[in-house]
Amino acid sequence: MAAPSLSPAILAARERLREGRRKLRESHERGSPGVQLTHLQTDLVDGVILELFDAAVADLGLEEIASQLTLIAHGGYGRRDLAPFSDVDLMLTPLRRVEKLIQPLAARLSRDIVDAGLDLGFSVRTPAQACQWAWKDTTVFTSLSESRFLAGSVHVFGKFFHNLRLGSMRRDRRLIREVYQARRDERRQWGDTVYLLRPNVKRSRGGLRDIQLIRWLGFARYGDTDLEKLVQLGALPREDYTRLRAALAFLLRLRNEMHFDSGRSQDILDRTAQMRIAERWGYQGETGKLPVEEFMQDYFEHTREVRYAAAHFADTTQYRSLSVSSIDVLLSRRIGEDFRVGPYHIWIREKRLAEVAGNVTGVLRLMELANRFERRISHRTWQAIRDAMRGREVGRPDAEAAKQFLSLMDRPGHLADLLRRLHELRVLEQIIPGMRHARCLLQFNEYHKFTVDAHSIRAVEAATQLVHDPGFVGELYREQPKLWLLHLGLLIHDLGKGYERDHSTVGREIARETGQILGLSQADTESLETLVFHHLLMNHVALRHDLTDPKIIESFAKSIGSIEVLEMLLIHSICDLSAVGPDVLTDWKQNLLVELYHRARRYLTESNFPEHIDRQLSETREAVRVELRAADAPPTAFSLLDQLSDALIDRADRVALVSDLLSAAEISEEDPVRCWGRFSEDQDATEYTVVFRQGERPIGTFMRVTGVLLSQGLEIMRSQIETLPSNLAWDRFVVADPDFSGRPPQARLDDVCRAVVEGLQSSSPKPLKFRRVWRGRGGGPADAVQMLPCRATFDNTTSERFTVITLYAYDRPGLLYALAQVLAEAELVLHFAKIATHLDQAVDVFYVAELDGSKVEDEERQVEIRSRLIQAAERDR
């Protein structure tokens, strides 16, 4: 049966929408303001819907009852800020006596609008039902507060909206509380900070939804959503209104761009869109800053203003408990001439408000007291400071202000929140000038989730949270005699980004300048410089090198120079990783950092590091030997124990190592491979150990095993590669298995091991296939933008025996296998490897040697291998 053809009215509506959108796009590309375009889009949709409504009323013969109903636009359509492919929200509202008569009209109208090509949200409610519905459901309330008359009876609409307004104002306390809570819940889902690198321009903090929040709260409290009228009522400061209008124009234009570009409703501003829009909008960039980073700074500046204005307005509209306010005043005490502190809040005394609010020293003194007494600063005081600081010229702090700032930095309390406030008020950059450059500075990679300034303050926050940490790092943090120095290092460690030179080198200069501004001693300034300059060193050494190599530890310890700085650098490194984004700091990474700390500390205190480690390892070997004797192990097991490297012995579980040696001892010429898998609860990962008797040329084992593991859908997190003196490969791979949450079943471990054994024993291995959609734990990269070039470095100084090759690349399925192929084809013997991947970025480190055991020192050979590694990394990129 053929589908019924569309009516001429619907076909005409479709054509009108198509042609209208084409003209709107042309207008947008000519630079039409965002607000103007959304109004034109709304007018276009109004025309289509009104024609369909009139046609439906006429065809159904309902002209007589049209005066007893109203057609209402609400939500975004109601407030006239429709983006090109936004949903259209409509409500048909009849008087009760004709409610049943208009059902055919409702069915016809909703069908026709959808057939015309609009995404529709449609409901039928009497005025009373609509009001009751709004007061019970926060989402409905916020949408209907934006109601706009479209067709039917103006009288019916006026009566409905009058009742909705009065009823909402009578219920304002509850509605305001529920609307604000709903918005907080939404922000937690879509981003509770302005400074996300892939924001949702509608729902993330500081986005369009926060501007709408002001309208909704204004309707509940004052009966009006219009921002200009809220200014006239004294509810919204004129300065906030001006900034909100600028932000609204920017965000609406941006949203229009995203809709037109994707041909659908699109609110996620991903990296691909950021680059494209920055180019189209004419951003040029500047020294050390990409055009896309300049564009995103503008985006963050606007959303920051929206966030602050929305928070301020929400605070003024929410009712405060009279009992709390009374208790605060009655039980408060004066601190000096300027402040009072109560059980809940601290504030500037009214007669001192204007003078103190405009003085950096006074503001810092207030912050320090708020942190010390763990009190919230009253909203009235915040308002005064914000207004005063906006008009204040930027200048350097005097000695008293520097003293107050350092006192503030020495107390964990609410330090991070106070630093955010100082940064918002532009006070922080008057103390640390580098914060001005870092404001809203995008780090255009998938590794960092936040802007430089937001990341820096989050790093401080991660440190202050250690005050309650019961573990070793928490204990070390609480014992620090100069917490202010640690916090200051975290605050400024990344401020060197956005320049052409290495950010650690620039950061050291900023640290030196900061020490001078704050009047630090030479020793403290040097410690601050070391913390900032070496803030990446501990992570690099721990995550990329063999920590059982005395030379590695010696070189690291000498770079740090003192136990005081070493302690702070451990905490700094952990907090820096934690502040990058969710799941970046893992137990494995933290354990490696702590291990490096202990080894470096022994070197700095005992100066006999090798002997100490040798003694510790000897004790472990002897304990394993005793258990092997108890198990009546064959001589081969004892021989293998003697051959195992310090690295394999050092991190092995003793019971597991005994089992591994017994299994490996069964290897023979006829049966040369053993593979076993063991799930680690601590690492939430599976460790596969592969022991293989290699031929005379120990080449290609790592390549084959890597290929098999990747073809099984496993994500290799790290590996430890060893070749024993008896030419036995002893390789460990720690992998994530995306197919299973938690411990994989034994059958899965057996299947993987069987595939590994077959891959190593086969003289002609099967072609490998890797998953096209890589489903690692954090999901795949958000989009395919890759800005940074692949790099490969050769280092012949770090290790006494091996050449260290480090490759920086974007991760993809099969990458590690492709790199292993290059190493095998170059006939390099792989002795040790560390694999590190976060989201789309991989840093792989290989300790290699030539077949004769020498380092790779020939420059032409290095150039050739480097070129082939980069080609392999960029293949299919």
C-alpha cells in the first residue's frame, strides 16, 4: 500500500523552511549578529506554524472555537532564540469546555509540523492543568515561564500567563530552590567548570543555560524573564546585564555556526569545531598562541562572566534563613577595625566596606581570615569587592599584601575556592602577574581537560585534599614545614605555557620573578624555581625509566638536590597528575612515583644506594630460593632465578614469582613457550607473562606478542621486557581488557595465552587484525584533530648499557605493534620498555641495543630508525 502523499500546505512549508534556512545561512556567513539571526529563525518558524495552524483550523471547520483556545510557544522558541535546528516547543491550550473538541486539531497540527521538517515538542493542556503541571515539574516550569502567544485567543493566553506568573511568585521559595538544584545537577553532568576543553555551549557552566537560569529565577522571584526589566527592578546589576548581552551575542552566533556546520542540532564544541571556527572567524593567533587558543580564550572570558553573573543573581534571589542571619550577627565578634566573623560567615564592616574592598591588602587579609576560621565570605562583601576591583588598575602588591598572601597560601582549608575567587576578581594577577597571561589559556590537546589557570588552581586543590589522606603521601603533606611554598609552586608551575620557549624554562623565570615580588629569601626562591623547572621530571623518570638502575636514580637525585625539595616534588607530581583530569592519576603511577621518591631519598641520605639495593634484592632472592627448595623445584628453576634481573625481582610478588619460575622451568627445545595471565586487583588490570626460548637472534619476540595481544582487543598499558643470559625472553605485559569489567574469566585468560603461544611457535604467523574502533577504558578520543607532530628521540647517556628511544605519538589501534615491527626490522634487541597512554596520546620508551650488545651510536642509523618509527606512528593517522 503506497504511503499517502503530503498535502500542498506541508510541501509549501518544507520549501519555505529550506529556502529560509538557506538565506539565514548566507546572512550568518556575512556576519549577522547571533541574536538577530535567532530572531529571524524564530520568525521563519512562526510563519510556517501559523500557516499550518490556520489550514488545520479551516479544514476541520473549527473557526468558531478558535476564540476559546490559544497556541503557545515556550522554551527557547518562546524566548525567540532558536538556533537553525533547535527543537520547537508548542502547547495548545483550550478552555475546559472545548477540551475534547480540539483533539482532532491537536493531532493534525502536530503531524503536519513534524511532516514539514521541524523537531517538535507538543502538549495539550488547559490553563489550569498547565499551571499545576509547571508547579510540580521544574523542567515544565522553566519552559512555560518563557511562554509567548502565537495564535488563537489573546484573552485565553493572557489569563493563563497571568495565573502562571502570580502562582509562581507565591511559590517562589520552593521553585527557586528546585530550579537552582536542577541546574546544579545539569552542570555536574555537562561540566561544573567554565574551563572545559570540549564544552557544551548550552549546558556547561557559563553557557546559555546559565543566562536562562537568570530568566527563570527572575520569573519566580519577580514575575519577569526579561533581563532589561530585571535591571530596572534593581535585581540585576547594569554591569552584569551589559556583559550578559555581549556573552549572549557571542554564544548564539557560535551555536548558529555549529548548527549550520553540522546540519543538525549540535551543542558540543569539540576540537575539530574549535579549529574550524577560529579560522572562519579570522583569529590570527599570536606568539606562542594558536588561533584556536585565542578563540577559546574569548569563549572562556564570556562564559566566565556568565557564570559569575548567574551565581550572583541566584544568590540574591534565594531566601536566606532569618535565624541564620540573626545568629551570625548576634554571635559575631570584631576582628580589628575592618572585619566581623560569625558562626557561619565573615564580612567587612559596613562603614569600612568601600575602603577595604578596593584594597588588595585588605582583601587578602579577609581571605586569610576566612580560610583560618573556615567561614564563608558574605555575599554583600563579595559584591563590594567585585565592583571595586573591576575598576582598579593592576599593580604590584606592597610588602603587607605579600605577607597576607603567603599567610593565605599556608593554610589548606578553603584555599582553592579562595584562589578561584581572587582570580575571578583579578586580584590574583596583581600578586602573580603570570596569572594574567594564563587566564582562560587553552591547552590544545586531549590530555589536559582544563585551561592553564583552572588546572593550576585544581592542582592546589588536589594538594589541600591530602590533609585528610590517611596514606603515606597525606602524611608527608601534613609534615611539610612550608606548605605555602608547595602551594605556590603548584599555582605557578604551568604559567610558562603559551610562549614559544619551553614552558618549564619560562616557568623558572616566572618563579624567580614571583619570589622577588613576594620578598622570598634566596633559598626559598631557588626551591621554588627548582619545583617549577623540574615539575615534569619526576613523572618522566618514574613512568619512562628503569627505577632499579642506580644511574637513573643518581641522576634524578642530583637534579633535585635536597630532601626538602624532593618531598615537595613528590606531592607536586601527584597533584599535577590528579588535576589534569579524571582517571589520569592511577595507583600504578602513584606507586611508581613513591618508589622513585624512596630510592632518591636513600641516595640523598645514605650515599650508598647500590649497596642498599643489592642487599634488599639479595634477601628477596634468598627467600624465593628457600620456597623453591620447599617445592622440590628442578635445577632449572634455580638457574632462572639467578638470571632474573633486579627489575624483575624488585617488583615481583614472591609467591607469584615462585609459581612463575616453576612454570618457566618446564620449557624445553620441543616446548619453548610458556604464557600465563594473572589479574591484579590493585591495578585493575591483567598481567600476562610470556617466557620464550629464543633462537640465536633474539629479534621479534616483542613484536609478535604485542601483535597478538592487540589483535585480541587488549589495551597494553605497560610492559617489562627482559632477555635472560640463557637467551630466554621473559616479558610481562599489563593490559586492560575492554570486553570485561573487573576480573576476566579464566577462559579469557586461557584463550589469550593460547593465541600468544601459537603466535610465537608458528613459522608463518596469521595476518593480524586490529579493532577499528578502539574501546579503551576512557573511550576513544573525542575527535580526530592531531596538532602535535610525532617525535622520536635517542638517548645514549641515561643508561650505561642501552640506547633509550622515546617516541611521542597519537595512539591508534596497532600503534605499538607497528613500532615493534620497526625495531625488529632494524635488528635491535629490546631489553626494557615502558608504555604510557592517556586518551589519544602515547609515550613509549624502549631500551635497546645492537645484536653485539653495543648502543645505537651511529648517527645515520639513528636518523634512519627515527624516520621509520615516525612513519609507522603517522600511518593511517
